[in-house]
Amino acid sequence: MENFDVIVVGGGPAGLSAALSAAKAGMKTVVIERGDYPGTKNVMGGILYTKATDMVVPEFWKEAPLERPIIEQRIAMLSGDESIMAGYRDPAWGVEPFNAHSILRVKFDSWLAKQAEKAGVLILTETLVEDLLYQDDRVVGVRTGRAEGDLGAKVVIIAEGVNNFLAVKAGLAKPLKPQAVAVTVKEVIALPKEKIEDRFCLDEGQGATIELYGDSTAGLMGVGFIYTNKESISIGVGAILDPMIRNNWTPNDLLENLKSKPYVKRLLQGGETKEYLAHLIPEGGYTSVPKLHRQGVLVVGDTAMLMNSLNREGSNLAMISGKIAGEVAAQTIKTGDVSDQAMTVYETRLRDSFVLKDLHHYRHMGMFFEKNEHLLKTYPKLLSQAAKMYLSADGTPKKARQKEIIKMAFEHRSKLGLIKDVYGAWRALL
Amino acid sequence: MKLDDKLFLVRFNTDKLNHIKIKDPNVCLKQCEDKPCTRFCPAHVYDWDEEEKRISVGYEGCLECGTCLIGCPFGNIDWKYPRGGFGVSWKNG
């Protein structure tokens, strides 16, 4: 049996970041990836955050295959054919030090894997890890699907993604529940770059994002998104599985519903769909975070449910958790103590960073939205009616119109209901 | 755009081994009235075969998201990843 210091299961942003930091600290490291190469099994929306990535590969933007730096983020609320929008734009985000880029994961992850290889990491592809290897209660490696495929390690980092088979088998995590995952489907739609730049009011090379709430998900708890790539648009929609099942929606119908909205249709016009993708997003939040370590094992990225959906941050939480895990693995191996107790350093460092701080901050959010399914049905409608009434120049005196708007609002939601919603949102989000 | 046309765009390295099993077809027939797997799977891998009175599984088109494992109300779908090197191979991701 071949032995390594560190085995990383899974070649996504979390796993590759973990392998990079372990190898940089002198560890003999292997990444075991089930696809033909890191990237070919990987899906996200996909926004990559500069700061976190820079901490893993300094000045990555000089070489990495990125799509567009994001200079504008819009939020739209759809109600039937109507829409309300807000946004923020700063051209300064289009140049160093940037804030975020759109990416396509096949290209980016394969580049990140090459950086890991340069740092000395072995990438073992087309190999599925089936279980951890134990000696008594101690984890001593992994069992792969290959013949004579056992590999030994002092520390195993589980970066298997949202489907947490190994973490469950190791007694660290629980099987996922339909309330805690969003089923997300996406299309990559090719469009000439001039068209993208014209439609989104962008200078050459700049990018924009739009998140869409309300009828974009047919009022289901979830969000639609549109991201500009170099010569394509990524458009997708994700909704929590439980309400999706209860409301008899299919994921593809939800996506087609979003694409048919007038505002969205115009942005995509003339484009050609190149790929249709599906992925689960862990939405369980802070309370769903599994046990993050045991003797000889660390859990990172989506497997650790490290996802801040409100701010649409996931890749950065994955990469930082991976980087810290790689460092902690190296440090504990060097001191010769990989006990569960020694591994707590990983959790402590995550708690001291934005990763678990942000999840903790939004810990009530999941429950708030779960218990208030009316929010994404009532408010987009209420707000667009209010906007329409306010903006209609039909001869009604404004004072009377304002009274009408308030009356209309209370027809949608009682005074007590409104107060409850505002208080609930304040508690969940602030 | 129809789902079948979209799935046609996806690249697969299809395994001859099926990585998905219905644990007990009787559960689908007798206990599961609603058969939500025929709707929630983004690739429509699951279909109710009225003649055979069972769920047919088109594992070749599985996009490997894992929804079925979580969504089946009876926990009756044994879904695993395909063997290493097989299954979906994204072009963009």
C-alpha cells in the first residue's frame, strides 16, 4: 500500500486549496478525483471571489482562466411580467485588486489543479473513494474503487462535495434533508461578446451579475441568477428541494419559466444553449455544519455545508476552509499528533475567520424562510404593485395615491403580518 | 427548449454498470402514490412504466446531482456515484 502524508478526497476548490497548502508545507499529498481531471465533475453558478483565491494562489488573475471581472451586481424582483430592480456598479472592480470574477469551473478547476501539481501534489484521476480505511478506531487511509486501491495517509481531508457519503460513513455528518438543499439547474448560453457588453452596458471585458427573486422561482424559496462570461451567459435557478416537491415543479420547467420572463428573454435573445447542468447547493446553514474533524480527518467546503447563500458566497468559504485544513494537517503531522483533540485547531481557526462567523451570523435565516414561505410570493407582488401605482401618472393626486398604496399593502398582508415579517427579517439577517 | 434536447448537449462517458438501484419496486407500486422522483430529477432519469408497473431508471442520463437520494420520500433510491472515470463529463461546469 502506497503511503502519503495527506490524502484529499475530491478535486474542487476546497480540495485543491487544501492540497496546495499541505504540499507547500512539505507534505506528500495526493488528490483523488473521480472525474477524468479536476473540473469535469464540478458545477457552480459561478462567481469566484478574489480575496480568498488570492490567499490560495497569490495574484492568480494574471494567469488563471477567468471569464469577466464583476463590476455590477443587480437584484431583480419579478412579479408576472413586471420587475423591480436595484443594483450597484463600480468600474473600479474591473481592475486590480478586483472583487469577484465569473468563471467556468471546468477551465478554472483544471488550472487550479495544475498549480497544485506544480507545488508537488499528485493528482490521481478517474478514481472513486469508496470508504475510509480504519485500524481499530483510527483512520489510516482510503479505499478506492481500483483493484488493490488502498492508499495510506496520516490525515485524510474530505472534500467530496455536497453529497457527503464519506462524511456520513465516518460518523461526522448526517444524510442531507430535502429542506436543506437547493436543486439548481443552469444553462450556458453562447452569445457574441459585443452583444453581452451591449445588453449589460459593459466596457470590453467587464462583467455583471443579476440575482432574481419572486416569480423567477415561481415564488418557491430560491433564486434565479444570470452571470456574464466572456462569450456566454450562465443562467440558472435553484430552489429548496422540499417546497419544489410539494409544489410539483420540475427543475427544468423552473428554468424555462425564468427564461420566458420578458426581462430575461431579451437578455438571452439569439443565444445558443451549449450545456445544461445540475447541482445541489447546501442550504442548511450553521446548524447543519457537521462535526468538522476526528482523529486523522478534516471536513472542508460543501461537505462541511460552508455556504452563505444570502451573499451568494460558497467558493470562497470552500477555498479558505481548504487552505486552513491543509495547514492544520501539515502542522499536526509535523508534531506527530493527529488526534481528534489536535484537529480542533481547524475548527477554532474556522470560527475565528469569516467562514463560520458569517454562517453563525445568519443562523436563524434558514428557519425564518422555511417558516415564511409567503415571503417570495407576497412581497415581489406587493412591491411591484406599489411601484406601478407610485409611477403611474393618471391624474390621481399623490396624497390620495399614497393612501391607496398603503391600503393595497395591507390587503396583501395584515399590519401584524408586516410587523412580524420585518422583525423576523431583521432578526434573521442583521 | 425541451429537456431531451438539452440532455443531448451533455457529454457522458457511459458505464455499462448501472449506478442507480430502486431498493424495493413494491414500495413505488404500493406505497408511493405521488412518485415525485419522476418530477424532481433535473435529468428525468426516473419514469413510471405503466405496463411494467415500476419506475424505469435511465441511469445513462444521470447528471450526478444527488437530488434523488435526498428527495425520495421512502429513501427507496440507492444512488451512488458511477465508477471512477465514468458518467457525466462537463464541458463548462
